[in-house]
Amino acid sequence: MLSVLLWQRARDPFAGAWCLPGGYLEPGETLEESIRRHLAVKVDATAYLGLVRTDVDPVVPADTAWHPLESLPPIAFDHERIALAGRDRLRAKLGYTNLGFALAPETFTMAELRDLYAAALGHDVSPTNL
């Protein structure tokens, strides 16, 4: 199952609403550096676009949780659209890269890999296509 990491906003606008993790850029900081810094401070993970291996279970604070992409709660701003665009980008990349292997645990069965691809793509996958 594809999941997205959301946290509840502490202030307005949308105080208490779920949203994608984010924050301000520090002077001289790149967008990637900012993303990594915010995730490292808030969550025990430094990945984004949902690229967290299936055997990793990062520690998250009480106001942060993984939500299945197919049943998201109401989300602040345009973050639902962004999460769905991330899903679409992941699906596209699976068609021409071996990204699915990077998402799998260090050791896995073909059935587990098939299930991972099926969850990401949203449809069954024949193991012969892997």
C-alpha cells in the first residue's frame, strides 16, 4: 500500500489540519537540503516522494503519521494534489527504471516484489514482467 507522510499544522492557516511536511528555506540552503533538514528534525527519515523502503519504519512524533494514499484525510492547501502527483511520478518511473527494487527490503521474494509493484501501480502485475 502506498502511504504518504503527513503532519498536523500547529498554526493558521489550517491549524490542526493534515498537510505534507514542509518549512522555510534557510539563507543559502537548497530545496533538497531544506527538505532533508525538516524531515531529519521532525521524523527519523530523510527521504521524500515516498521513497522509503518497505522494511523501514521511521519513528514519527504524535502529530505525524503515515496515511494510505487511497484514503487520505482532508488535507490543507493543495497538498492532496501534490501527493497524487507524486504517486503518478512514481508510477511513471517504475515503467522505465528499477526503482521498485530500491523500495524493496534488502532481501525479498519475487512475490513480495510483485506486491510492491502492484501497490505502487494500482493494479496486478505478472511476476514474469519483473
